[in-house]
Amino acid sequence: MSFRDIAAMAWHNLWSRKLRTFLNVLGVVMACVVLTMMLAGTRGVEESIHRLIEGSDDVRRFGIYRSYKPNTEVPEEALRVEEGTDPERRKRLQEHLRDVWLRTHSQRTQLTEVELKALAELPHMEELRPDGRLSGTLVAGNAKTNASIRIAPLNRAARARLVVGDYLEKGDDEGVLLGEYAAFRLGYTSDEDLRRLIGTEVSVSISLRNARISPLIAMLGIQPLTEASLARFRNAVDASKLQAVERAFLDAVMAKAITTSTNQPKTLTVTMTVRGIVREAKEEDSISIFNLIRDPSGADIFMTNARATELEMQQEGFTSFYAAIGMVDDVRHLGTLVDEVAALGFRTRSSRATVDKVDTELGKVRLALGGLSLLILCVSALGISNTMVVSVLERVREFGVLKALGAQDGSVLVLMLLEGAFTGLVGALVGIATSLGVSHFTSALAQQYISDRLRHDFDASVFRFAPADLLLVITIAVGVCTVAAILPAWRAARLDPIAAMRG
Amino acid sequence: MSIVMANDLCKHYGSSENPVKALSHAQFSMAKGERVALVGRSGSGKTTMLNLLAGLDRPTSGVLRVAGKDLPTLSSRALAQYRCRDIGVVFQSFQLLPNRSALANVEVPLMLQGMDATTRRQRALAALDRVGLSERAAHQPAQMSGGEQQRVAVARAVVHRPSVILADEPTGNLDSQSAEAVMALILEVVKEVSAALLLITHDHALARVAATRLVTMSDGCVKPAQRYHVT
């Protein structure tokens, strides 16, 4: 008996027992709908979130901070923690000890021009901006206002904040962007006012006093000492009966006071052309969970990286930037780039852990839903197996006749297995078709739900029916149903034809 | 030359300590094309003999050769092949597949032999035509009378041209008119395919009409044969 004939007979048997077949197929359909929707839903959400992540500037941005050369060998004694300590706590304590040792024994990495250049040349580093703290006075015509100065980011999100004019492009060191609020303070409010501002020249006066000491002096309310005051103070110290150590201490303090306070702060004034007006970032401009390193959108003046860096480095006592903001060209390279930056001795802060966490959580959801669907399919399989056992009992005489006429045991076995497989195949196909229909209606609801959860527009398709997933559903359904048919098939194949024909 | 040869054939059922001897040292043979009627009372061993000859059961001991095959030594697979190639069986209760058409039922032996669909369809239609049921080819057994069902069973028994046809009370479930017609048909087609016929019945009159030789069974033993004039 050929396989084709057995298959045709199996199909005919299913077709001729419509109600039984329908109930069996219905069980498989329900299980397959759950399985297909789960796979498509998980894949759809996963891909959408990845698309969201990959297209997000928030995720590509990461912070770079000064740290300690990691290649310095820390002696084991410095990391000694009492034996018997909980391993996790021991690890945490050792990290602290390593940090302390490095601080006192190792050289701190700097973010000077040299290091910034090296960092900027790392593979996949799309943009690198030192995190400066310049401030100055902005003058437009007769109006002037105090203004904070930042580097204009070159990413899409920043460009999207342009209100009027053009965005500042790399190399345009004579151009500036003004913040909407700064323009308002200068008297430019309406759209027309703002448009008038575009192309006009503004002057920016920048105090070159060390940014970190100046605010401290200001905060303490200390008036800078004049040369005469210093001379009087020195004479008073000389005349006092201070001990040598005390005198040395005061000498050092005075030396510092002279360098930071006696010199009149230099001021640099640059004239620049307004290219555009930008607004401040709103919450919905970014994905909040990934926005660890924020772009300085709230500044008053934005300059090119080169111009702002040059001005920052002219400040009194400038040695190094405190931090920098890096931007990787593709999220997929974030981990690699962050590792390379860390290897150069810098501390980093990125969304990598969040992205990994999202992946992990999606994996857990996928696993849980997959397990649930398989469970449903197994319950269906038990039902199918039960129905097929009953079917064999009902068809004992039929199998007896087939065997009496010369059917091999194997043919009867394959016949029943094929009936199971066909049930699974039809159930899977109908289940997939049903899932496609259901997804069409539920997609919008799911999109709304995800948008609410992410607090970000989510208009991508929630369900993604990948051919591989559909093939998997068909394979699982056919496999489970065939397995469910094994026992009934075995019973049918082993029937004694004489007894079977007696019924 | 014998197409069927049973020598010292035994078939016991139940435990070895207390066996039920359905066949006890039976001697039996049939020549090629011969028509034999096997008669006897219920429990005499007729059906056991038929089951052994049909390859549906195996003897406890003895020799059983049918169509040149030593049945006790055949594997299950070879025995199944023997059933679908060398013999045709007409059962008392027709034993048709309930959800298949008359044509599909007749096709079954040819399908089990692995014959291609077109050829077996032609042969099955011819067989149905021979038993006068070509117009009922698409009908299922439930849509046919008992006589028609048995004619389908006859067509199925001869469609593959077996060398031995076994008929187990073929008219037992039919009214007298249908029984006569079916028996006449069996004899005609058996003659046409030149097969040997073993008719199992307890109707001596039918045996006398259908067979050239009468073999009686009693308590599992075969009694000496009684030969009829060929009609």
C-alpha cells in the first residue's frame, strides 16, 4: 500500500467523520491561535521596541567621566576582606577597596584635548562633546541678558527642536543657535520677531575666570583682594608669632588667593551670527527610561563643538573637562564602544543595562507565553488522543477488515498517525488564519496600551508574523497531534483481525 | 496438483494444560480450480479451518500449504501479502468498509497490492460491472441492500484474481432469492477467474449445488470426502 494511498485514506476518514474531526480541529485551532498570537505579539513588540531603541538618540548617547587608569595593578592585600563574608558582599566591598586604592595610588585620567581627540577617533563614535560649563552675556542690539552656553548636539532629536531658521552644522563655528527663552528675554517673542533675529549678529562676552572657583567666591561673598590688601595681610602674618608650620600654611593660602583673586578676570567677546532658534526639550521628545544622559536643551546659546571647546579651554586654570557626552553611530555597537572607552580609563554611564534588561524581560515574557501556549496545545493533544482512542474502538471492525484483506500493521499505524497529523495541520492552518484576522482587530488596542506604558508614540505593528514562527506553529501542532495519535495508532495496528471483525 | 494441502493440522486455543482443540490432526486438500463445500455443525471447526486458510490465524502444528506457500512459516508481513494476493474471502456479514463507496471497497485489495490508482479503478469498475453494480459504484454500503452488499463483497474477493476463494456462509444473511442469485454469481466469477472455491456452509442443499466435493467436519476432524457430479 503506497504512502499516497494511506494519506488519501486518512484524509477520507477525517472527512467522512465531520463532527468528530471538527471538534478535534477546533481544539488545535484554539491552541494554535494562542501560540501564533503569542509568537507574533512577542516578536512584533520586540522588533518595535528594538526599532524604537535603535532609532533613539537617547539610547545612543552615553556619558564619559574621568576615572583612574584601570591597568594599575592593585595589590591583593589592599583588597583583603575577612574570610567567610557573603560572596556578593565581599565582591561589593572589594570594589570599594579597589576604588579607594586607585584614588590614592593611581593617576586620574583627564579629559583634555588629547584624550578627547583619542576618544573621538574610536570606531563607531559618531559624535563627542565635552560637557562644558561656559556662561556669559548675550547682547543683541541694545538688549542683553546673562546666558548659559552649550554645544549644539547634532542628533535628530536636537534638530527636531528647531523653531525658526536653520540648525547649526558642523564646521559653522561663526554661527549660533539661541534658545527660545533667551530670545524672549532679549525682546524677541513672536514668530516674526524670531525670523528677524535669524542672520543678525550677536555678541557673546565670556568670563574666562575659572568656572569652578568663581562661583565659590561668589557664593561665600568674598571680595577679591587687592594687591594693597594682600601686602598688609602678609605684613601682619610676618609680624605675628606664628610657628613655622602655621606660617607655611598661610603662605600657601595666600599664594592661591593671589592667583585666583588678584588678577582681574579676563573677558572674551565674540561676535556670532544667529542661525536658528531652538526650543527646550519636552518629556515626550525622548524615551524616558532610556534618557539617562540628557542633551543640554535648556541652554541659552548653542555653539559648535569646536568653538565651545576652544573657548572652554581658554578659561583660567583649565586642566580638564569634567565629563563628555559620546554618541555611538548604531545602538548595536553601544556595548563595544562603552567597553573601549572604559578600557581607556574612563567611567561611563549608558543605557546598555536598560536595553539588556528590556531584552531579558521580553525573553521572560516570551518564555512564559510560550510555555502557556504549549500547555494549551498539550491539553488539546490529550483531548485529541482521547477522541482517537474512542475512534479506534468504534472502527475496530473496519481495521479488522483492512487487515483481513492484507493491510500491514505498519500501514494501519501510519494511517492513524496521518489522521493525527492532518488534524494538527488543518488546525494549525486555520489557527494561523484566525490569528491573522484577530491581530488585525487587536493591534490598535495593543498599540495604545504600549504607548501608554512607554509614554512614547508607538505606531508600529504590534503583531509580526514571521514565516519561521508560522512554520514553528505548524510543526508543533502537527508534531503534538501525531504524538497524541501514537497510542491509538498502536492499538489499531496490533488488532487481531478475527476478533476485530467480530466487533 | 493441490492448490491447498493441509496435513495433520492442529489448532488449539486456551492454556496448554486445558486446551480447546478446534482442529485435531485434520487432513485436507483442494485441487486447482476445484469447488469444495465444507459442512458441519456449529463448533465443528469450519471457521477455524477458514481462518487458517485465509492466513488470519496460525496453526498450532501441522503442515498447511496454499498456493505454494507454507503458511505456518510465513512472517506477519508475508502473511499479509499472501492475504491480499493469493486469496479472496467472502464473509457472511459482508465486511465492507462503511464509509467508503462500493468502488472504493472493491479497490481495497488492489490498493493493498500497491497498484496505481488508474489501473485499479478500471479493474474495480469492471468487477462491479461483472456483478451488475456498475451504476451503484459511488454508493456507500448503507445505501445498498444486503444482496447488493454481498455482490460488492464478491467483486472485492475476485478483483485481484486470487487462486483460492474462501466463502464463509456467503448467503447466510440473505433472503432465499438474493441467496440464490449471489451463489450463482459466485460460481460464475470463480469459474471465470479459474480459482478454487472453498464454500463453508451448513446448508447441504447449497453445498450440493455449489461444490463438486463435500467435506464434512466434526469435532475438529475432517471426515472422508463425498464427491458430487459436476453440474
